[in-house]
Amino acid sequence: MARRSVICDCAQIRDPNLATIDQLARLELAARQLGCRLHLRHLNAAVLELIELAGLADVLRVEVEWEPEKGE
């Protein structure tokens, strides 16, 4: 049986905070409980940074790639 996917378009998240990341983690948990896989799309840098800060990059299955700052 193929695993179903749930796509969450995060493009409209403007000023994320840790409550935002908590809700994304809860959405991931709900999707898993239903046998689905959550796919987060259009994440901006602020959302990615908070996911990494919260230690949830592996749970939410996002890869955070940082650009080196100029001069490094």
C-alpha cells in the first residue's frame, strides 16, 4: 500500500515564532498517526532557522542548508 502525502504550503508564514514550529510539529505527528507523510513546501529562511533552533529538522525532515557569509 502506497503511503499518502500531505503537502503544507508554508509560503504565507511571515513572522514565525516557536508556536508556529510547534504547530508544524503537531501537524507532522497527526500525519504520521494517519499513516501519511508530511511535506513542507516554500519554507522561508526564518522558518528553517526556527526549526533548526528547536532541534526539529530531523523530525520535520527538512534539510537546512546555510550559505556561508561573504568573506568566509
